[in-house]
Amino acid sequence: MASRHWTIAYIIEKYARRPIRSITMRQLMNITSTAPSALIRNAEWLREEMAVRFAHRLCDFNRQPHIVALNPHIHQVYELYTSAFEQLVEFPPVRDEEGESSFTKLIEDVVASQGNVVDQMRRGVKDLKTICPDVSSTLDNFLERLLVTRISRRVLLEHHIG
């Protein structure tokens, strides 16, 4: 079990060294084709890009004080992000309509599983403020990045699903 944890940690760090490829709302709105080849291209881009984006957030979690990771609500979010990362990394390249369909099902599940992330983080921060008031001020930048990137990920994923 420990070796698997270290292997995943290594893969996360490897992906987190990649830059996040930004996309503007205009570019996103131009991706409206429902032609199979366009859906396949978009699915493959998302498969790679979402793994990178989840890796960046997981590294952010790992940089927080240890007491943050011990909080069960925050740890649950970390586990959700780790699971999504692993599923994306393990998913084979999207090369055909069947792969695109399977990938779309995967991201539907990812979006659904992360529906309560904001509430879980709110509960975790509330707990931390009670236990260790000083740590909550160090969480501000972390929480801002977490929430802003969550919105952008959901927009990208839901755009493909829609």
C-alpha cells in the first residue's frame, strides 16, 4: 500500500510540473461542433488537461500545514481529487467514438462525485478555525485557488458533457 501511495505521489508531482493550458471563454464557445472528430479531439485534450489541473491542486493540498490534511472534511476533498486524478491518468487515450463515450461517462461521474466540495471545504475550515485559529489565515490563497480552479474545471467538463 505504501509503495502505491509513493507511486501516485510521484505521478502527481510529474503532472504538476506541466503548465496549465489556459482557454478563454471565447475559445470555449467556439468549440461547439458535435462532429465525432471534434468530440474525440476535445475529450483527449480534456483527459490530459484535467489530469494536470488536478495534479496542481493536489500539490496545493500537500503544501498546507499537516493539521489541514488531518481534517476529515478536507481530507475527503483531497481523496476525491486524488481519485479523479488517478482515473484520468489511467484512462487510455481517446481515439474513437467509443473512447469518447466512455470518457464522457467518466467525467460525468467525476463532476457528480465532487458536487459537495464547497460544503466539505467550508466545514473543514470551520473546524480548523475552532481548533487552530492561526491556520485559517494561511488557507486564504489556497482556498481561493481551489475554488477558482474548481469553477474552471467544471465549466470545461460540463461543456464537453453538454
